[in-house]
Amino acid sequence: MALSGSISPAAGTTDGDRTGHGHSPHAPSPRDFGLLLEHTPRASATARHEARRVLVDWGLEDEQVHTVLLVVSELVTNAVTHARPPVILHLRDTQEGTGHVQVHVSDGGPRTAPLTWAANRADDEHGRGTDIVAALTRDTGTDLDGDGLIDHWATLSVD
């Protein structure tokens, strides 16, 4: 199952907040997508699968989709590895003629220790995600939202 909680009114739609927590870092638009993810190592694969469908529906080219999915994967993996639940993916096509897609991954803030599966990986398998995200995006940041969740975001050019 892809979701760790209910997404209403319908999972996978692209309008408004679908997190089930009232959390949306943006004003809803017709090209807005949110998904509550399981806090497990499978979250990244689920996020990529669902995001691919949305990005293709938005008309992004294959290379653009691939780039956005890499950023989604890195941000979700970091949230699952280093933060407490919930993990919420939020995508937004700016639709303002600017040719940008925003990727947001919100989480419950830092955990005291990494998950066992993450801590047992070799040292050379850690630490490159931030550099990858920075290289692929035009801007990144971290904010605290009104619900007390940490919002890690990146803006990608897709024109």
C-alpha cells in the first residue's frame, strides 16, 4: 500500500491539499499534488512512482521528469533517514509562465538516531544527496510550516 494514512478526497488527484493533515505549503492550484508517504525505505520508490504519473500528466518531457524524480527521491530519502514522521511529498507546477516545478518534502523534524538500515550502510553511500539536489535545481531551502513540520524544498526549471 502506498499510503500510511488517508488522503482525501481522492488519492493522486492534482488539486489542493491531499495530505489529510491540513498541511499545504502553497495555495492550491490545478497543478498541485500532495501525498502522505509511509515512513519506510519504500517511501522513495512510492514517491517516484506517483510523481512520475503527475509530471507526465503535466506535460513535462522525459528528461525533465527524470530530473524532478531524482530530486524527489533524494529529498524523500533524507526525510525517511534523518527525520520523524510524517513524510509528505508536495509538487507544484508554478503555472505562472516561469517554467518551474517546486518539490516540497515535509517531515516531523530531526530524529535522535538514524534508522538501523541507514546506519548500517557504508560511509561512501552517504552525503551526496544535498550536492545532487543543489546541482539540479535553481534554488533550495528549508522552512518551518504553520503545522510545525519542516519543509525541505527545491525549485527546478522545466522550460
